[in-house]
Amino acid sequence: MRSVLIDSGPLIALFSVDDRHHRRFSDLVSSLDPEGLRLLTTWPCVVEASYLLGIPQRYELLRWLELGGVVVCPFEPFHLGDMVGWMRRYSRRGGREMDFADASLYWLAVETEVTEVMTVDIADFTRYRLPGGRAFTLLGWHHTQ
């Protein structure tokens, strides 16, 4: 089964038909699903997506999570030290801040070694480097986009 990380932007896009990325991620999930797809995310991404979605899309997202559409991977308080370190490091580089949701996905990539990610934060996830200098693989984007 193929495991893929999913950020809050694609979670929003999947449930908001008016979102400019809706079709992109809906088609991507459909195309990957026959292979046996396991989407992974974290609670900060769920909270961010839920906050930004309107009603009833918020409820649809949460129901989808309840039904197993995405595996939400919890972390422990002691993981926050690493996340804060990454947030500080990447907030100094390039002037853009690494937010908590991104730091939690970075943590999840380190923990699971899953580096394929669905995100709309192209500028951020192309600059993040995992241990050993590994880069994330952004799904749903071509180099020209």
C-alpha cells in the first residue's frame, strides 16, 4: 500500500468544490486510490483545514476522517522540541516561517520515512530538507506549475 502525506491545503481542496485546487487533488486521490492509498496527516493539519472550511464542508471532512479516509498520526509533547527547532531553523531561511502544521508533517516524514506529500505550499516544501538532505516529493504538481 502506498502511503502519502497530506497537508491542510489539499484537505481543504478535496471538500471545497470552489477551491482552485479541488480538481487537481480530487483527480490525484482518484488516480492513486487503485494502487491502495493510505493518506497520512497530523492533528495540526486537520485543525487548520477544519478552521478554514465552511459549514457543511467542515463536517464532511471530519466525517471522512471518522470513516478512515485519512490516518491522523498523533505525536507526543516531547516531539514539540524537534518541531520548534525546525520552525526556528526554517523561519530564519528565506524569510518565510515554517508553521506548526508544516512542522508536524516534517515530523511525520521523519518518523515514517514517507516523503511524498500533497500540498499547495510548493515554495515551502521544496526548501525543506529531511535528514540526509532528502527532499520531499510533491504530488500533483509539474515542474512548470
